[in-house]
Amino acid sequence: MNSSSESPGARFRRALGTGTIAIPGVFNALVARMAERAGFPAVYQSGAALSAGLAAIPDVGLLTQSEFVEQGRYLAQAVSIPVISDADTGFGEALSVERTVRLYEAAGLAGLHLEDQQLPKRCGHLSGKSLVRTEEMTAKIRAAVAGRIDPDFVLIARTDARASEGLEAALERARAYVEAGADLIFPEALQSREEFARFAEEISVPLIANMTEFGKSPLLTVDELAELGYRAVLFPVTIFRVAMRAAERALNELAATGTQQSLLPQMQTRAELYELLGYTGYEERDRAYFGEPPASPSA
């Protein structure tokens, strides 16, 4: 949808320059379009939501590079705002990371984040994570830097060290990742406002905070995180969780009553869906290709 000559990465960097931004996770292209209409300056493809929604599997590194790229392309094509994406551990060693960056960039994404876990990886807010050596992660970051064609494509390094190695180790890793070329740092599963503040005080590049629900981190507001010095705030699975609860309730109601009548007030109408899809525009273009006159407004 974007017609600007500005690259997705450049648009994301420009958004980061406007102040602290909220970035919702979107689990399909239509939700991405809804987020854009709601005024969000960027959206996020979450590995957790993608794993659950696409394949009904947990976020343990089972989805492939090509699945992330394909779904990310759908998101990028649906909106004009930049899309950033989870890239798990890079889908392999350094050379695989290099290729991952090129594929993500070619798909129209604005950036990605890499994490420093070993496979099999785990959700960032679960216990029992193990990490690769710092040297291995910095090699991946250097490969990511070398792999991008557009220098504005954004490389985010996530560290999961807080849970398994402690706060000081997480800070040490973050500094090494900055030195290797990361544009932003994503400290996962920090456990207090004070820990978020420490990162903002000691790390020299912009920071992105993860406000996922039911995890180890306190749910700070965008304004609170802005005061601490964060530049972006992810809400990776918020909309997915709300949608899944709504679907569960609707299915139970339909199973119990045999009718959707009571659910009608909760639904997006046909007209609203068609308007979001741009349905009229598709019909008009189809008629134009066959040389037919435009339909009258009353048709």
C-alpha cells in the first residue's frame, strides 16, 4: 500500500524519532490495517502469535524462516506503516542470519529482532532458558549488519539474560550487542521499574520494551516508559489474546444455543468489513478493465 520512495526501515527510524511509540502485535493483515487506522505508527509480527495462530503450536522455534517471511510480506503489503518482525534466533548460525535479513528486507519489512537463546528456545517470560555465548550472538549481529542491503533496515538485539544470568549479565551482553552493530536493544523479562531504568541509564542506543501480559515484567504504560527513556513499546500478543477470548465465547454461545442472534451486536458488520477491505475499489477496477462504465451510486 505504501507509495513512498522512503524505505520501510527509514520510515520506522523516522517514527522512532517522533517520541516513544506504541507498537501492537498484529496476527494477520486485516488486523494490521485496523491498527494503522487506529493511529499506530508501526506494527509488529510476534513469533508467539504467529506460532499459535498459524499452526496451533507453542513459541519454541518450530516455525520456519519461510513462514515468517511469507506472513510478514502479507502484513507489509496491507499497510503503509512500517512492520517489524520477530526473527527468533535467526533460523541458524551467522550465515543463516545474513540470509534472514535479506529475505525480511525483500519482503518489505522494516526491521527484525534476534534473540540470544539456544534452541530449543522458550517464551521469553518462561523459566529454563539457556543462552548462546556472547561471542556467538555478536557474530550473528555482525552477519545481520553485513546482510542488509538498505542501511536503514533496523536490527534489534534481544537479550534473554535477565532470567538465567541476572541483570548485570544482561547489561554486559547488551553493551556487546551494541558494539557489534545493533540499532536497538530489547531487554526481555525485566522484573521491575528499576530494572527498566537501569537499562535506559546504561545502554547508549534506543531501547524497546516488551509489555506482554501474564509475564515477569510489570505492565508499565507507554508514558511511564517514555519517562524512563524507552523509544518503543511492544504489545506483542495483546490483540491476539483479546481476539481468542472473543472467539471462544462466541463458539460456546453458538454451540449452546444453535444461533448467532445474540452475537450480532458484537460483530463487525458486512459493510464495515467491506469498507476495511476496500471492496468497492476492487469492483470498480474490475469493471474498468472490461471497459464497463462505473456503477451508479444507487446500484
